[in-house]
Amino acid sequence: MQPDFDTRCGYIALVGRPNVGKSTLLNRILGQKLSITSRRPQTTRHQVLGINTIDKDQFIYVDTPGIHKATGKKAINHAMNRAATTALRDVDVIVFLVDRTRWTDEDEIVMQMIERQSLPVVVAINKIDRLEDKAAIIPTIEDIAKRLPNAEIVPMAALHGNNVEALEQTVAKHLPKGIHFFPEDQITDRNQRFFAAELVREKIMRQLGDELPYEMTVEIEQFKVEGRTLHIHATILVERDSQKRIVIGSKGERLKKIGIEARKDMEMMFGLKVMLNLWVKVKSGWSDDERALRSLGYMDDV
């Protein structure tokens, strides 16, 4: 006979196409920055666990890379898709994020993956704060209800928090009874080295925009605390000399700015003074080499 727990705990996958707001939603729910964000699609490349314990309920959110058409693309694209789809195998609830007005081919791909799972689905229609006429969301709700008749639908805005509490309450109904898997003050299973690399990558993506393709990643070479100072050495890997010049910028000014902005966020996140040293290195073909991706941690989620 199963024990009758008075607590609930479950894993919730946040899935959707790229740049639909999954990481912004996770950060909003946790009340602090955990997943990096930018306006560029495919900013999230790894599964990131965000743990939110409220009284007797523990929500374990799995932020995933945006599911996209990877046909003919590089190994890193396939690795990101696998990281997202494998998350669906081991969760209790799926939160499917979609845009307020637009259904795309990539949304269709995500929906087909969800339909293969026998799990509760909550569709979060994001960015409703950008609608001048709130009634404009009604056709979107009706369309999604036809596509996923068994799903619950919650319009919301992750950036400003509109109706996010209602989303959490809807998810809570589907959490299974059981013990909490993590201490109530723990918010993630990722270590500080991971977040240091992610913060540097975020600043690069935000600053460079369309100038730098996705063949860029960050590797932490040193992460050492001495007294109240954290010493971090990070290498930015690119695939071509031209990309290296773009990251460094004229007289090193762009690399310096990336370092300053990343260091500020690191000091806020880690609560220590940070000495950050950045280097840029060309590693040709890394984004299409599964062995290189494995060594850089991109296969850990699969």
C-alpha cells in the first residue's frame, strides 16, 4: 500500500519553439535569474533545472532548448533538440509555450512530440501584454483548443508576470503526491561554473546580435575562490579567425565590455568580488563534432 503523503513534488518540462519565452518564464517563477536570455533564438542550449518550493508543493521545472527544424544542420542543433525531447520522457507535466498570435511549423513539431506523451499538458500563451485588444487572444485560444482538446490553456506574460500565478496553480493540480526531492532552499542542480559560462555567453549574444553565428561557446578553465574574491578564467571558442576578430573588437573594446557586463552579473549571482579573465580561441568545427560537444557538456542532457 502506498503511503499517503501530504506533500506534492513533480517535474515540469517547459517546451516550445525557440525564442518563445521559456527561460524568461522560469526566471519569473523563481524570482531570480537562472536561465540566460536574449532576443536571439536558441539562446538556451542545455536543460536547466529550476526548483521552486511553495509550502507543501515542490515544482521542478526543466527549461529546455527551443525545438526547431534541425534537418541538415550541425551536430549542436541536433544535440539541442535531443536535450529538449528527452526532457519529455521523465516529467509529470508539460508546459507548452506558444506565441500570442502566431502558430508556426516549429510549433507543429513540438505539438506532435507532446501528443506522443500521455501526460497532462498546459498551454501557456505568452506575451499577451503586447496585445492592445485583449479580445484578440480569443481566436488563438479557440485554435489551440481544437489542436490540443485535452490541454488546459492559460494566457500570460512571462516578462511582466501577468497571470503567471494562475499558470503555477494550474500546474500544481497535476503534481503527484510524494516527498520533496530537493531541500526547500535549493533552486537548481547546476553548479556555479556552468552559470559563469552561461553569463559570458549571454553577454556575447546580446551584444553581437546578428554579427556572430551560433558557432560560439564558452569554456571555464579556472574557477577558484581566494578569500572573498572569485577568480574565473574563461575561453570563448569560435570557429573562424573572422569571428575571433568580431568578439575581440577594435583594440579589444568589445571583449572588455563583454567582460565588464558578465562580471557584474556574476558578482550579483555568486555574492563575491569577481576577477574575470577572458580569452578568445579558434576551434574549427567544434559545433559539428559530437566528441567536442560531449567534452563541452552539450551531450550531458541526452
